[in-house]
Amino acid sequence: MISHAPAAAPPAAPVFPQPYRVVSSRAETADTVTIELANDSAPLAGFAPGQFAMLTAYGIGEVPISLSAIETTAAGRTRRLTHTVRSVGSVTRALHDAAPGAVVGVRGPFGTPWDLSAATGRDVVIVAGGIGLAPVRPLVHAVLDDPSRYGTLVVLVGARTPADLLYPAELDGWAREGAHVGVTVDRPSGGWTGHVGVVPALIPQARFDAGRAVAYVCGPEIMMRYTAEALTARGVSAARVQISLERTMRCGCGWCGHCQLGPLLVCRDGPVVPYERAASLLTVREL
């Protein structure tokens, strides 16, 4: 007998933006700011590192932005969200320019988080390119907050120029707290005396045990592909490399299909995925 029962309904997802107030806005680079958003009366469900929110600039539009820091309530709700936003279009420009006291809309949480439980008892290698440092920043905080749970922490960061480097004071602070921090730029300027080159070039000399390491990678797709190749060449298992994908997202719920990448809907099945699952997809150019 053939059953004609209806398919199960998709899981509920936040459809309407919740108003959050801009608490602070700090310039990071010439085109990038870090904004802190607060809602003390009706906060959203708890976000996890690696997930993203859909941010609304009222009257202009909505964009997906990852979390660069998270503050939750005792009940696990997200009281404060921190986003690092680069001005590249009308919506991000409005968010970039939002002054303290302004109200923006927030939907979420969306997407898959970084699996930090996989790193318990292992060395943690975090590799970021450009604004990809923002989504891995909560990972660094989590590891530094509970150092006895993990082995060596390595943070490798690449930027186009020294002026494009995010969180330079924090990078120094992370090093003082025990992380092995490596920084490189594509084009040196302003008396730069550090490493010059692409961030995958830092991996062969980085101080970690590849046989027991878990890696987290975020940045431009070509950077992630070469970084993952350098990590596996060093001896890190592809199954222990996680990457964060990026595609054009419209709904955040897996309904519209704008973010499809092969068999994946990045807003639902990602953005964080194992490298071994995404390796063949990273050669697909986004139109």
C-alpha cells in the first residue's frame, strides 16, 4: 500500500527580525567596523560560534553577517551580539554607518556552528584571511577561556596590507595569553617588519602537532582551499579540518535556494562544513 501522508514540515525558523539597539561602533579599518547590538527585553535564542544572523537595515535590506563575539543570558538567550561589518553595498554601508542608539533588525540563529568539541584534548589551529578573522574570533575566546581542555592554540592570520588587519591589539593579547600567533600581509607598508606572503605559507613552520590537531579555516574560498591543502600536506587529517563557506543568502532558512552549492544549501547545511565534504565544491565559481 502506498502512503500519501504529507511530508514533514521544515523546522521553524525566525522569519521576522527582532529589533536590537546599537550599543557601540568601533572602527577597525577604513571600511570595516565592529558593532555591538543589545536586546535586554526579548533576546533571541542563543547563537554559537560560527553561526550567523540576518541583519536588517530598516528601509534598505537584509544581509547575513557572522558573529564575532556573543554574550548570552543565564537562560541561554543572546542578549548581546557583536558583528564585524565591512562596507561593500547599500545594506552593509548602512550598518557600517549606524551610530549608537540606532535600531537594526536581527533574525537568527542560522547555520551550523564550529564543532569545538572535536578539539577536546587536541591542538587547535585557527587560520583566517581578511574579514574571515571575525567568524573565528569566538573560537579563540572559547579556547583561551578554557585552556586546560585543549592543547596548543595556533592562530594564523593574513591580510592584504597592515592597514587591513583586524583586531591588532587583540592579536597581541592572544599571544600574551599563550596562543602562538602568526600574521602575514600581501603588500607591506608603513614600516611593516613582519611576514609577507599568503597565509598558507605560515603553516609549515607553525608550532603544532599535526597528528593531534583540529583546524578551523575562514576566508576567501581560494585561501581556504590552499590552506586546507597545506594543512593536509602537513599531516592534519582532512576529516579534522573545518571551513566556513560563503554564498549569496536571501532567506537564511534554506527556502529560497540562492545559496545552493552543489548538494548544499549553505545557509542551512553550512556555513561550517568539514573540508572533506566541501573540497570538490570549492572549485565551483559563484556566479
